[in-house]
Amino acid sequence: MSLMAYDHFSWDGAFASDWRWPAAGVLIYLVLVFLLGVAMKDAKAFDLQKVTVVHNLLLSVGSLLMFLGTLLELLRRWSSSGSFDWFFCEDVRQSLGPLYFWSYVYYLSKYYEMLDTVLVLLQKSRVPHFKLQVYHHAAVVPMAWLWCETQQSLQWGGLLFNTLVHVIMYHYYAMKILNRPTPWKKWITKLQILQFATSFLLLGKTLWHYKSGDCAGMKALLYNCIFNATLIVQSIGVDKRNKVAKKE
């Protein structure tokens, strides 16, 4: 993409911007998960360790690029606008420019992340909390689409924190396959819990702005909050089970 196209990015008419994409994407994903689960039940597992390492490293590096790109554009917009209120209460009604370009890239990356589950099923890997993984991948695609479609307020807080977590998480997955030491593993779930908890703290600031103004994408933000609430409850449960397993 040229610098000019990057600076003048527009969500309208962009690839996969139509609502049918997330709808079809989630449906195909869930059907594929079911069919692969049935097909692989009595089949021999595929040896895809090298592919999985590359996949995880790509997601780790890609998440780092999204984090840095978004952070840079947040600082640029802050500098040019002289205010940071838009971070909490978006006042634009079109998804345009470099900052929304990174929201768009983030949205597209969620389709690629679905490959996580495909690789797990093909290798017949014993992954803890598999249902949580499927739920997360299915729910996050429409969430990310709504960010771009509605110019949802507060989306960049979620984008920054989530990509930062994914830099660490996918690097851990790759190192685990390679049998490299990962003493910081226990902090991944705690960081995820902190991510979701922080989103609700930021929400308080958004609601304060919303009382005196019209913030974009508030209905989409409601979906986002419900999604985050379910994830924080499940993540706390995962953390507790990990502690119990460690004691045993």
C-alpha cells in the first residue's frame, strides 16, 4: 500500500467491509470446527509443528506491528488535535485515515487467527480451554468489524492492549513447541485479566463524556463490553484452575 493510500484509507468499499464477511466468516469457522472435530476423531494426527511455529511467530510479529502502528497514529492524532477526548468519545462519523487503517488491519487479522483452531484440530492437540478459544475467535470478528463500521469509541484502547498481549502470547506458543524456557508463562492469563479489567475502567471515562455529548458507536461498545465481561469471568476461572493444577 502506498503512503498516499495509507494516509487516505477509507473503510467504505474496503475489502471485507460488507457485513456479510463477518457473518459468513464466523459461520464457516464454526462449521469447519465441527466437521474437523468429527473427521479427525479416528484419523491420524498431522505433524504440523513447524507450520504452527511459523503461524505463531507471524501473529506475534504482526501484533507488534499493529501495536506500534496504532500507537504512532494515536500520538499523531493527539498532536494534531490538541486533545485526547476522541480516544474516549469518538466524534467522527467515517472510518478514514491511518488510525482506522490499523483498526482495519486488526479486523482482518482476526480471520487469520481462526487458523489457530484448525491447526489444533488437525494435530489433535490437547489444548486446555478449547471451547473458550472457539468462542473467542467466533465473537471477536464481528466485534472488530463493528469497530470500523461504527467508529466505535474506545476501540484503540482495546486494540493496543490486545495486540500487546498477543505479542507475548503467540511468542510463548511458538517457544513452547520449540521446548524453549518460558518462565513468564503464568503472567499471560494475568495480563489478559488486566486487559479486560482496564477496558471497564476506561469505559467509565467514556460514559462521563457520553453524558454531555454524542459518542460514536455506543451500541457497538455495548456488545464489546458484554464480550469483555464474559472473557474476564472465563479468564479468572482459567487462572484459578491453573493455580489448583500447580498445587496438585
